[in-house]
Amino acid sequence: MPRSICPRIQVQLHHHAPARHHRELGAFVRYCVRRLERELGASERWVVTIVPEMRGFRSTVAVHDGDRVLQRSSNGLDGALATWDALCILEQALRESRAARTARAFAFDL
């Protein structure tokens, strides 16, 4: 497996995945995560696991954000589509989690 370019964003592929997939999917995942973090702020760690299935690929994305770990999965015809869909689903959950955390902190300050 190629060395990690960004240690807090991990991409895990099946053991038969060629180096090209590691490079291309790794770059795609880093782009998507950084796009999310530009708007929402950084999280401690991201782990994206992409595995082949009978009819395409399954991607599971987990984000370690403060005291919570949020995880969502999706299927797609290729690894990039499965990952994009899982990230879109996770983005909403991350927004809701952060909004709830902010509301708790605000209520605590009152």
C-alpha cells in the first residue's frame, strides 16, 4: 500500500487494488474531505474503506469529530461513485451533529 499523503485522511482499499486505484481514489477522497472541511471545519480523522461487491463497490466513510464517530455507507458502480454518495449522506449527519453540539454548548453557557 502506498504511503499516506495525509495521515488524518485514510483510504483503505481491498488487497488486490492496483496502485493506480490507491492514487486516484486517494486523491478524490482528499479533495472531497477538504471541500467539506473548508465549509464545516476540520475533523480529527477520516477513514474511507472501499471494497468490491457483486454489483459494483461499497464505500464506508467514518469521521472522528470531537467525541463522536459518524459513519455512513453507500454502494455504487465504481469506488468513486460509492464514496461520493457516502460522503454526501455523511455531510448531512456531520452538519446535524455539529449543530447539536453547538446548541448544547450554547445552552450550557446560559
